[in-house]
Amino acid sequence: MIEVHNVTKYYGQVRALHQVSFDVREGEIVGLLGPNGSGKTTLMRILTGFFPPTEGRVVVAGYDVETASLEMRRKLGYLAENVVLYPDMTVRAFLGFCARVKTAGGADRRRQVERVLDECSLSHMARRHIGTLSKGYRQRVGLAQALLCEPQVLILDEPTIGLDPHQLIDMRELIKSLGGKTTVLLSSHILAEVAQVCHRVVIIDKGQILAEDTPAGLSQRLQSATRTRLRVAGPVEDIQTALRALPGVSEVILQDTPQDGPAEDQQPGHLFLVHSQDRTLNHELAELVVNRGWSLHELNPLTAGLEELFVRLTTEEQRPAA
């Protein structure tokens, strides 16, 4: 339903996007994840036809966004990051106005308005003026207007920004309920939100795609580089040298040393963070310590989360060459 082919965008001499390619299948919820300034909003504006790419091609709901923009927009619902609402209008009046703009007429317009009021749990707020609503309910109104006329594709730019925890949970559940019925692409800089809502995640930074996978698949990538907390009593330099020489170890970081103070308050030995490739080295680490005659006080494999992968991918050292 959404096809992005080698999209590049320049603002003058500044490159905002570089050779971006990905797709979103019918009924799928895909998260576009990246830090602020990563190119997410630029890409969203290209996908919705607000301005064209410098290079590349985008197809939404079967229509090229440049050559068939009007037809594409009839199949599209869009919630901007800063949605424009009219505070003096009631919720129902605003949605009726939006339905008329989207060419729904007469009985169909009324049906569409009642449908989105129900889907977005806004029926009890229908007569309220938008200016009196909380941030969470205003976001619901914005989503409701995007759902008018039953779009095939829904694009949501930072839909949970500024919401309190209760509002955030409600919005998350509402978006999840759309899966299977509507193709959804949402942008966010909050990894936990994307991981809980989306079938797939596309990570973008500095205008380039860094990774694309399911949340589970992205987590699996972390298993290729594991970490172990190791606390050992012995000569610190000898321990570091021996650990670094162990096959499979990629990095050894000394995290603390015995400190001054009462003996009962001190942690024994030295704490190391051992990075290894492909697998944990629990057996090898324990064997090394025992064979050297040192005292082993802690051997604890650490479970990495998606946040670590996100940070790793969006650091300069990990970025692929342009």
C-alpha cells in the first residue's frame, strides 16, 4: 500500500533524505522511528503529497504521489504532528466540516461522522467545543478526521506526542485496533511506543534508513553482541589483559574498583563489563578466572533491549557510509 523507492530530498544544498526505500503492506502497522531531526517529518510530507522528492518515487494506495496526487489523497488519512483544529467548533461540527471537504455528502457524511465518533470514543464529547478538550481528546479528534471516508492508508506523524500516560495508553490501543483494517504508517522518536504498537519498525537517522525489521527481529540482532557483568578479585591489569585475549571477546570495560570505607560496605574485587560476539562466554570466563586462581564474585549475562539497538544504530560510529 505504501512503496518508497530511493527517495532523496534536498533543501537547497542541505540533504534531508538520502536513498530512502521501504514498503508498508496492506493492513500492516509500521513505525518510522528516529530521533528529532532524523528526516521523519520530511518523509511524511513527501508521502502525503505536500512536496515532491528531489529524486525517487513514492506510491500510496496504488497512486504515484506526484503524477496522481489528487487520487492518492482520496485514499489517504493524515494526522499531522501539530494538527489544526478549530477551538470554537464542536467536535461533531468540525468532523462534519472535514467530511464535506473530503466530498462526503448528505447521509453518507452523517454516517461517516457517527462512525469515527464511535471508533475514537468521542460520542460523549460530540457537542463539546474543541477548545475545552484535553490534549488527549484533541488528538482523538485529529485522528477521527483522518479516519473520515474510510481511508485505505493512514499516516500519523508523532500521534502520541504531549500525551499523559493514561492518554498515551488510550491512543496506543486505538491505533492497534486499526491494524488489519487500515494500512498505518506512524512516526515517533519513542522506541517503546513503536515496539508495542507496530508490526514492523523502520529506523531512520540523518536521512538514511539504518534498519528495518519486526520488533522481535530487531531484538534478535542484539544477540550477535552480548554483554556480561563480571566481578573478579585479583590483579586488575592482569585480569584485563587475560579477558581481552580470550577468543570472542570484543571489548573489556573496567567499571569500578574497591573503594575506601568500612570493609563491610565494600564490594569485593573489580567489576568488568565484557562484550562478546555471537554468544555469551559464561563457561570460558569462569574457567579463565578459576585457572588463574582469582576469586569469582559475579558472572551475570545482561539482556539488551531495543533501546540499546536504537542508540547503537544512531551513533555516528555505526552509521553506514552514504
